[in-house]
Amino acid sequence: MSNLEIGLWSFPGLLALIFLRVPIGLAMFVTGLVGLYYVTDGNTVALSRLKNETYSTFSSYSLSIVPMFLLMGHFATLGGMSQALFRAAEGFLGHRKGGVAMAAIGACAGFGAICGSSLATAATMGRVALPELRRYGYDGGFSTATLAAGGTLGILIPPSVVLVIYAILTEQNIAKLFLAAVLPGVIAAVGYVIAISIYVRLNPTSAGVREAIPMAQRFRQLGAVWPVLLVFVAVVGGIYGGIFTPTEGAAVGALGTGLIALVNGGLTGRTLIESFMVTAKSSAMIFFIVLGAAIYNGFLALTQVPQEISAWVVDQGFAPVTVLIVILIFYLLLGCVMDSLSMILLTIPIFFPVIMVLDFGMTPEQVAIWFGILTLIVVEVGLITPPVGMNLFVINAMDKATPMLQTYRAVLYFVGSDILRVAILVAFPAITLFLI
């Protein structure tokens, strides 16, 4: 069996391990290590690769941005920023039909600007908004679907942990990727609000109406969210303005949210240690997945699988947009059974070289950034696509009285909004690239 054949057969082997519930990081690690052993006819290269890859992965300065962004999200929660965002949005939107749900989307978008994790955004805003949604007579399925969809804004609106990993894998500028994600993130939030508006008109009994509050009270609530805006401008603006590197920006964000949490009384000695422990556990999980992907991708590079697939696609003469759409559909399907970070680490080394050899009429950097944002969006859709959308289970676990089937039905409106957004961004790349 040739090296290329070994590389191709590694895919079904890897998927078999994943479906046997082997953790994705361990599955890639084992498959890559065994593959290296076979393609190099011995264990010398495999063990050498294991030593070198482990050191280079865990000593990477670029990856230190990940625990900083995760810590920033924990501090933001302790600082009460999620509650302030929801109250401010609810003050201006809550009295409208479906307004409390729209406020939850707005709060998720704001919290996503200081938290780079979709699951964390969904879980945090779920604890804040779910009681209010139920209080004003919103259906369980509609409430959980809204919060699950809103949570996906956490990985799209910068800063985003998944975008950082994509930037490292493809050697792209993190600041430019963050800027490119801003407009698609805004479009996502607007699309979700429109989806809510359509849903409550087609299902009039699914949502109650909250009484309007005085304008002065609305502006007081709005004034309480200034720390979120300050942190976002400091981090993203500082990175793009060249004041500090992305890693330094993440550290500044963590420090800023930590000080806000301290002033607001949410940060104590006990909660500080808890935040460090949770961040360390999450970072260790992510780093091990990155290590497993590095070992597996090193094995694939030796087998020439990415290069051969790229050459085959070019030889077939497929239209570039056709290839892109097929890849995005694959991501959408894979997202139903796999988390976003694992998908990115597993597939980018295969798909990115294919995309880069196709002619989209743009510079290589523009193509890389455009493809990264599209990939992130489709990965995000997978988080709320039945039957195994992870955000759906996170939110539904907070409302055990709501059958999952009800959540599935309601979330299809948000999935439809996402698919329409992807189509627009595929047709008009300038929207994504406008700010860079």
C-alpha cells in the first residue's frame, strides 16, 4: 500500500474512532502517530515527531492568546456584564412583540464581543435571559432556540478563539480576521432579529409582551454597559491600531474585565481561583486537540494527501464557487456531529490548500480571510443544526421541561437565516473584506 493510500484510509479510521466516542484530540493523535509509523517504516521518525511537535505546540507564543480570551470571558461573567447587556437591550426592545427574545440576541452579540466561546456565551446568557423569557410567556422551544442561536455569535463576533486557531493554522493576520468578522457578525444578529419577528407573527401565542419602561430608565440601563464597549475597543482597536499584538490585546482584555469584576464585587479570592482552574482545564483540552491535529496533519503532509487532492480538483476543471459550496455543505453536515474547534483543526489542512489553488479573482490573503469567515459561519450553523447541535443541548439542559423536539422546530428559523447569510457572503465577498 502506497503512502497516499495509507493517508486516504486514515480518514475512515479516524472517523470510526470518533464515532466510538474516542475524544477527537486523542483520535487524531493516535491515528497520526500510527500513520507516521507505517509511512516511515519504523518508530524513529514517529517518536522524533512526537517530541518535536509536543514542544513546538505547547511552547507556541501565539497559542497563549487562547487562555487569555477564555479568562476574559470568565471575568466578564463575574463582572455582571451579561446581566447589564440584557437589561439594556430589554429596555429598548422588550415592549415589542418578541422583544425580549430580540434583547437576548442583542445581549449575546454584546457578550460575544468580550467572550470568544460560543458555548460559554450560550450558557451565560441562558442563565440570565431564560427566566425572563419564561416570565413573559415565551414558549419553551422558542426561548431555548433563541438562546442557542444567540450563543453562536460568541465565536463569530471578535475576539474569537476559533478564528485565532484558524489564523495560526493558515498563517493569516489575526487582526484582519477579527475585522473581517465584524460585518458578518452584525448581519448575523440582524438576521436573527428578523427570524424572531417572522416567528412571532406566524406563531402569535409563542411570545408575550413586556410593558414599556420610561426613556430615562432605558438610558440608565444603557449607560451600565460602557465597560463592555471599553473592553471591546481596547482589545480590537488596540490590536488593529498596532498598539499591541493580539496576545497582548488578549492580556489587556483579561486585565480589564478582571478589574471590572473586582470593582463590581464579583471577583473574590475564591472566584479568582475558580476562574483560573476553569480556564486551565479548557485551555488544556484545546491544546491537546491542537497537538493531536498537529501530529495527524504532519502524517498527512508526508503522505501528500492535501497536495494530491488539490491537484485532482484543479484537473477536474470544477468552477471555484462550486468547490467552495461543496466544502461549505460538508462543514454544515459535519457540524451536526462535531464541535467547531475539532472541525477546523481536522479539515483546514485538507480544504485550505484546495481553496488557495482556485481562482476567485482576489489576492491570496483576501481568499484566505474570506474562506475563514465563511468556514466559521458554517461551523457556527452546525452548533444549532439538529439533531446534534451542541448549543441546543447546552440550553435545553437549563430548561428540562421543554422537549427537545420543540427546540428543533423553532431553531429552523434561525438556521434558515444563517443559510441565507452564507449565500449572501458567498455571492458578495466585498461584504466580508470591506473593513480590512
